[in-house]
Amino acid sequence: MTPAQGHSGRLVLSHRRLLWRVALTELRSRYAGSVLGTGWAVLTPLILIAIYAAVYLVIFRIRVTGLSPGEHVLMIFCGLVPFLMTSDALSNGVSAVVANRAALANTVFPIDLAPVKAVLLSQIPMVVGFATVLLALPFVGTVRWTVALLPLVWGLHVMGLIGLIWVLSLVNLVFRDLPNLVSLLLMVVMIISPIAYAPDMVPRELRFLILFNPFAYFVLAYQQVVIFGRLPDAGTSLVLVGLSLVLFALGGYFFGRAKRVFVDYV
């Protein structure tokens, strides 16, 4: 089997240092010439999170039983921060192959790395957001041992996104309306995900929207290990691990096998 027909995950592993350097270079170029520079990467997610928290706490006056207002704000952070990362990764990752078409014949920087680079660049909201949560948590609540599981949930989330974007970035070569469809679906996902409310606050007849929303399981896992101090239940854990590993495995296999077929559509 040739490298072009292998699993794209092997290329990520073998080119990890190059991938990291390219991602850092692109991050700097995004904000080159602006007054705040990369400070915008920090400021933008914080402003969005503050607005979202204000809408739900001040305007809608939503409260989760057992949580103080400060803890509720951090709970919102634990749901909204991963959504901002997911939205950024999908919005840029779906078009990653089209935007880097010159890399299709590049053996130095394989095209397999372009979708992964989009996911790496989307981690800024996660770093900023969860750093804020962890710094604020001792002042508004309790830091529990389960917070040590945050990197595990985060890693599974990233793996699942990479696998999904490997598939979508190739499909986008044929179906160019895909970015618009993804943007629409992201808005729906944000609304039906338990970011600012608990699942038991949703009417029983509508709870299937959470049950069949893969992103909701990640939101619940982040909130449980960071805010509520408990392990995700067995069902949530099974979905997280199974979904992430399957998406990464199938996405990498699909991209590695199909990229030379889809190149004709560029």
C-alpha cells in the first residue's frame, strides 16, 4: 500500500513537527498588521462568551438548580467554549482542501495535514476559555479531582473533529454548497445543545434532540468533569469514546484512500 492509500493519521504522526510550525506561522499571519495582533485570538472568544452568558443569565434569567450564578456562568463557558472551537474547526476545515489545492501534489506538506491544521488553529478558544474557567473556579466554586479528566475529553473531541473534517473536506470538492449547509447546522446545534441549561429542563417530548445530538454529549462531559465534579455516565462515556475513535479511524482511512480520486474535482 502506498502512502497515498494509507491512513492519514500516519502522516499526522510522521509530520507532526512540520504541522505545528505551519500552524503557528499561519496563526501569526492571520493577525499580522493589526494593533492587537494575536491578542484578538484571546479577546474575541472572551467577548462572545460574555455576551452569551449575559443573554441567558440577565435577559432569559435561566438558572440551573444547585449552581450559584458564578458557577452557572462557568457552566456556560464549559459548553460554549467547545462550541466555538467546533464551529471554527468545521467552518475552516470543510474548505481546507479547496483552499490548499496546491498541496495536493506536495510531498513536503501532504494535503492530509490541511484539515488537521484547521483543527489545530481552532484550539485558541479552548485554551483561552478553559484557562479562564480554571482560574475563576476556585473563587466561585470548588475545584474537584475530575477536572484532571478535561484533557481526555478534549483529546477525544479533537480526534472526532479531525476524522469528520477529513471526510467533509473531500466531499466539499464535489458538493460546493457544503460550507453553507455546515453553517446552518452549526446554528441548529448551538440551540439544541445543553450549553446554558440542564437536559432535565428540556420538555420530555423534545429531549430526543439532545439524545441524537453528538455534540451534546461533549458539552455534558465538559460540564460534568469541570463544574459538577462527577464522571460522565456510562452512556455518555461510550458515545464519546466510540464516536471519536470511529470518526478518526474511518475519516483517516477515507481521506487516505480517496484523495487521489477527488483531485479531479479541484
